[in-house]
Amino acid sequence: MATHFKTIVFDLGKVIIPFDIQRGYAALQPYCRHAPAEIASLVRPTGIVPRLETGEISPQDFVRRFSQVLGLDIGYDRFCELWSSIFLPGEIVPDSLLEGLHRRYRLLALSNTNAIHFDVVRRDYPILKRFDAFILSYEVGAAKPDPRIYQVALDRAGCLPNECFFTDDVASYVQAARLAGMEAAQFESVPQLERDLAALGIDWS
């Protein structure tokens, strides 16, 4: 079946790359007097995580403020190592699927992330070599579901919105992609993604 699609756009976290945010809190816990659940509740009201993800503050400022909130006394590099322990080995979507798609379509990654974490995933996940370009919230200055980041993705795609397919595990991010004119589906599992791709005539064989 012929397809009109030219670009396939993937979220990274929990679609390509497995992670568990609780692992980061647990890794930091021995260095402060707070339980992992308390770490989350103390940091969330500061707004420093979304500010880091949209590039409003530098990684160094983020680590300094985070450490102040929790009373941490560790260096920058050690903090980054512990905070990046959220990532799990392997990948969710197999390399064979991305390789097949990459032979036929332009592949983009659209991610809400930060400079600390992206340095780690770029180093540790060779599967990312399949992507032609990365649209990263901290570089764009906007995070999903902000329409601005989808417009940057469309500009990078180099095609019409309806020639892009997007998948993400977060329903509101999928809806925002649809509002931007993309075909989009919420990611639940690899078999489900493969069914959605096949139904649209997107081939990876």
C-alpha cells in the first residue's frame, strides 16, 4: 500500500529509551536527609526541572539550586551521574524497526529533555544514530505540548504536516501533534505501534 508519509517523528523517553524517574531520587537519597518521595515533593514546587528542560536555566544553575533545596553536598559531575541513573539498559522500540523506517523516511526525535540527560543518552544509546535530527526542548526553548516545538519539528521535517507521523506515550502530546496537523498515535507497545504504522501504509520491512 502506497503511503504519502515522508517523515516519522518519535518521542524518546518511554518510547525509544526506557527510564524510571524514581531511580534518580533513590540514587540521591543517601546524600541528603530526605526520602525519595520527599525529594520529588520538595523539588517540584521550585519549577527548576521544567525551566531546565526549556533552557531557561543552565545545568550548573539547576544543580546548584537542586542541591540547595535538598541540602546536598556533592560535586556537579557526581550529581549528573546520580541524576542520570534514571535510564535503563536497552531500548523499547527495536533498532530493526528504526533501521527499516530510516531506509524509507526521514526520522526525527522530538523530546522534552535537558542538556544533562541528553548528553548521557547520546553517549549510551547507539540506536539514536538512526535519527536524522533531534528537536530538543532545551534547545528550542519550548516543551511539548507547546505548539512552538511542533512547528520546529515540522520545519526540520521539510514536508507538509500531514506527511508526518508522530508517536509519543503521553496523550496530551499526541493531541498537540494532531492540532499541528500531523498524523499521530499514542505509544503503548511495540506491537501496537507496528499495527498503527501498517494501517497507515508505513513500511519498515
